[in-house]
Amino acid sequence: MHNAIVSLWILFAIWCTTCVGAQPVRFRVATYNVQNYLLKPTETRDPKPESARAKVQELIIKLNADLIGLQEIGGREALEELQTSLRVKGLDYPHAEIVPGFDTNIMVAVLSKLPFVDRRPHTNDIYQIDGKPYFISRGIAQVTVEPKKGTKITIFVAHLKSRRAIPNADQARMRLEEAKILRKKVDDLLAVDPRAMVIVMGDLNDTKDSPTWRVITSTGRARLLDTRPAELSWVRQQTILTNTLRTETWTHFYSVQDVYSRVDYILCSYNLAKMLVPDQCYVLDDPDWGLASDHRPVVVTFMLN
């Protein structure tokens, strides 16, 4: 009798463990170009004022993402300052990754509540235009996390060549070559594991349906879905909108030309797309967003089942 009771308790414990493991887990990611988050001046860039850094921190706290990809971080010291400031204000990201590149002034970075089970920084990729070699402008971060036991997600964070013209090459072609490098890293991962869950995020410095966008999203089974979040206020009204294409999705304001455009993206593989939570995917529309950056942050939420 005693053995039977013990066996029942063991079975009950196994059942409880299985049920807990089967519960859906929310996983929220964000991307944000924080525009020259520098603590010290460089030859070409000024430090970011304390008030602007505080506004960046405020918006990141509002996002409360489990993992956030950052662009234009001014080195490890700046990332540590941001990490510490967020912790003091109640948002702890104990895990961090920063990836240097050819541009030593600004870098891509990742802050995460979850530990990295794998990290592969890409810092020195080279491409050629008309036989001349060029380094990719910024490094590419590649990290893998496990938000739910047995569910691993690999995130790429990129900041592609700006649309600013340069004298020795065509900026659009440079950006396209960088996009090809980024896409190859995704394809290399999928070649090893075709069922891998993948997120590509960051400032791609180009618009939807551009050659850059088409290369990165690709086609067929390896295609990445453009999550296309809109302003939260619009998302909440989707049930009464008659034309969802009118939703406000812009993420960047270029003051020189007075142009608003969507250049910041969160793309995902189709096995993740089916777990999107639409009303928790948005562009953060803070009234004073411009005090922090010329970009607005983007957040996407998945319910992992």
C-alpha cells in the first residue's frame, strides 16, 4: 500500500511538472536606435546630454521588453551606464552584449533579462564593390536565448549603412551588400537547423520593398515575416479601422528633408509568427519621443506555446 501511494505521488509530481512546462510563456522583444548614446565626445559626434539619456531610459522602461536590441551605443562604458541607470530605476537587464565594428563611435548592443545560451558577435565582415573591399559599417550581434525550456530563439541585431551619401561608393549599394551579409548569417543558421526560430531586428536604414528589405526577408520557407507594428493607440482601435494600411508605423524622422519613414524592423521566422500577440506589438508613441532620439522604439510580443 505504501509503495502504491509513493508511486501515485511520483506520477502526480511528473504530471504537475509537465503541466507547468506546457504553460504558454510571454516573450517580448524590442529594437531601439538611441541616437548617439555617447558619454564622451569623439572626433565626429558629441556626447548625448544627460536629459536625453534619461528620456531614452524612460522609454525603455515603458517597453519592459525581455530583450532589447540597441543601435548607436557609444561603446561598452555607455552600455554599462545605461544598464546601471535602468537597474536603479527598477528594470534589470543582467545580461549584455556589445558588438564593435568598423565604425568605432557607435555600436550595436543587446540587453536581456534572460541569459545567453549562445553568442556569436560578427565584427569584421567584408564585401566588395567594383573590386574594392569595404568593412561592414557596424558589427552584427547574434545571441540565442531560451525563454521557455526547450524553446531557443536566435536574435540578430543590425544597424546597416546609413542613407548619407559618401564620396567613394554608392550608399544604397553598400547597404545592399551589408544586407546580403546579414541574410547569409540567417541562412547559415537555417542550413544547420531548418526549424530554428529566428528574429532579425534593428535599424536597416531602408524602407519596405527596397532591395535591402527584399534580400533580408527573402522568399520561400526561409522567408522572414515583417511584423509591421503600428502606434499603440492605433492598435487598440483596429476593430473600428476600415483600412489598416493607414495605421501609423513610422519609426524615424529625418529633419533635413522633413520626412517620416519606417526603417526600424522586427522580422521573424514563420514558426514564431504564428505566436505573435498583435495587440502587444507596437511602435511606442510617446509625446516627447524626440527628446530621446530621432527614432521611435518598436516592440513585438510572442506567446510561446
